[in-house]
Amino acid sequence: MNRNIFRKKPINDLINTDNSTKSLKRSIGPLSLIIMGLGCIIGAGIFIITGIASANYSGPALVLSFIISAVACIFTALCYAEFASMIPISGSVYTYTYVAMGEVWAWMIGWVLIFEYLISASAVAVGWSSYIVGLLNSTGFNLPQIITSPPCTGLINLPAFLIIALLTGILVLGVKESTRFNAVIVLINIFIILLFIIIGANFINPANYQPFMPYGWTGVLQGAAMVFFAYIGFDAVSTAAEETKNPQKTLPIGIIGSLIISSILYIAVAAVLNGMVPYSLLNNAAPVTFALEKVGANWAASIVSFGALFGLTSVLLTSLFGQTRIFYSMSRDGLLPGVFSKIHHDFRSPVLSTIIVGAVASIIAAFLPLSVIIELVNIGTLSAFIFLALSIIILRKQQPDIERKFKCPLVPVIPVLSIIFCVFLIFQLSSTTLERFAVSLVIGLAVYFAYGSRKSKLRDKKPVETKDESYYELKGYRFYNSK
């Protein structure tokens, strides 16, 4: 059993899946990939988290919190870029861990990513519903509470259900159509953010920057752990590896490019926001709109409020996309039922997987009263980043001759720094969050031993001895025995 659960997948056989009937269509270029990353990064973080983090943790020093989180993400992004150029296959950290550390670790990271994407998508859909209901109310069109709230306060959150259903339909059509739609809403979102920066800069009062660190460095670091939520979207870029043109070059550009652009925008928004109003007033769900209203720029507040819908829509779309690709990769390995890896003949997308994910996410959003789960999403992502960095170190040592189109500089220094930053940020989160995360991991392990370990394609093996090493052949693939 131990040898089974720790068996690794060889990189060459993973790459060969690109020519199989279960490979996805490569249609994403570098610009589309950067836009995809921006679509998942610039959304809930900039419209919601900035105010909460400033009021409760960082104060005007929120810019420092964003910089600290950005540095941690840059170290991680360099690790992502190396793996993505080396293994241009769908699955993100799940796939990378399978190659470097073995099946059971890959399953746990896959489980964490499933949790992250699915719950995040449902929560963002609920937030989207709140924004659209508020906008309609401001125009005098009031939707009844019975169709805008979950059971206990209503019957169903219909707007949340419908937006997920709409985006699921777009994803079913294929990644090319999805990225075109995403590009439109991301460009609108960036325009809205630039509008806020330009308008808000005219209302900056230097007195609002004092005291600069009201909660001290402890608050700044806790704020960094909180705003880390704002950056995690660049992981979605790596889930598109199998659908990217010339992935060895395109993926590093998409990952690093989207992170740099979003970091600049976040830091600029944080600086302007804290200059417009005192930080203590920003503890609300719409701090950007609130700040504009506070200084009397109501017309701009209305535009930004409308633009927030586009930001949340892009986050929701890329979250659903990332979820389906994780399911697809785990299913192709046998760790999840085969229905998740079936590819539509015409659309060349995992249609059934997309529909199932969309259905589950829409039901959660429609019927469960979800609260903000930022910390739970953060701890899962930080854990995945730690395993990513560990995998870089392991593969550099065990397989140094593998072709790497992009190489993370200063290995093992950069991966170790990534691990240190991520571990530090994890321990800035609450003990309750750590406990809940531990429970979710225990549940994940139970599912693995009940299904994944028994259905894994690595178990259906045929030993073949060579002069150098032992490996197993399975349905056209070759899997090396790890000792």
C-alpha cells in the first residue's frame, strides 16, 4: 500500500498525453493568458478585501501589506513558471506534486484545490447577487427577498444560481469562447479601476495617512495574510496549461505578467483609498464605492459599483474554469470518476465535468447562506504553494537533466523563501481556520482511501525490467517505480 500511494508519474508520459484523445484543444495565446490571470486576480480582492484589511489590520500601511504578499507570490510565481514550461499539462500543483512527491500528496493538493475553487466560486456568486440586487434597488426595481435569499430568510438566491448557470454555458462552448468573453469583462474592470485611481487621487488628504501603522508591524503582517486572497488567482493560469499555444513560453509570460500588473493596480488602489477617507471608516463590503460617495463623487461611485459586477464575473468564470480542469486531470488519472475527463467531440472541452461543477456550485450558492470564507481559501492556497516549492527542489535534485524552457533562478533559495513566506502567512491566520482546514484534510484522506487509491490507474500495472530501473506500462503510458 505504501509503495502504491507514493508512486510518482514520469514527466515524459505526462507530456505524451497531449497527443491522446483526451487532450484539450490548444487555443490560448500569451495576451489571453495574462487577461485570464487578471480576471481571477482583480475582483473580490480589490472591491472588498482592501477595506476590511485596512480597517482591521493595516491602516494606511495597507500598501506595505500588498507589497509583502506580492513578494511572496513572486517567489511562488517563479516556481509555477518553471513547472508550467516543463510540464504543459492541465492540473496545476496537483500534476506537479504527482511528478515530484507521489500520488497521495498529489491527491491532497488536488483536494485542497477542489475545495478552494468550488467554495470560492459559490461565495463570489453570492457576492455578485448582492451587488446586482443593490443596483436594481437603486433604480427602484426591487426583487422580492424570497428569490434573493437562501432558506431561512427566503426561498432561493436566484441571481447567484443564474449567473453560475450562464457562465457554465459559456465554459461548455470551449476555452476560446470563454477567454473572449473574459477578455471583454476584464478590460471593462481595468477601466473601472483606473477611473477610481484617477478620480480618487484628486481627493487625497495627507492627514488620512496618519497614523500610518495604527496596529504596528503585527497588523501589517496580519493584513498581508488577509490580502493574500487578492493574489491567488494566478494559480488559474497554470490550470490552462493544456489549452495554451506554445506553453513553454506562453505560461511563464501569463503567470508572471498577470501577477506584476495586478500588484501595481492593487498597490495604487490601496494608496488612493486610504488617502481619500480615514482607514477606520473602511470596514464595509464595498470600500471603493463608499470612499467615492464619502468625498461626494456619487456619479463615479455608481460607475464603480456597476463595474464591480464585471470584476466579480471574471473571478467567477476563472474559478469555475480552474475547478473543471482540476477535476479533469484527477479523473484522467483515475482518482475521480471517468465522467470528469470526457471531452466533447466538437467543443474539445470537458463538457460533463463543467456541467456537474456548475450545477454543484449553483446549488451551493442558491441554497446555502455562505459567509466570507477568505481565510479558508487562503490557507488551502498557501498549502498548495508550499508543495509547489518543495516539488521544484525535489525535481532539481532528482531529475536535473529534464528540459526546462524557463528556470526558476537561485534554486533552492527562491523556493525556500516561498515556503518561509507561505508558512509565516499561514500562522497569521486564526486557530479556528487551522482546525477547520485540518478537518477538511482528514475528510480528503478518507475519500482517497475509499475511492482514489483503489481506482488509480497506477495500480493497474504490468512490471517490465530494464537494465537501469523498473517501470510499469499501462494503456500506452509508462510509469516509473519510485523507491
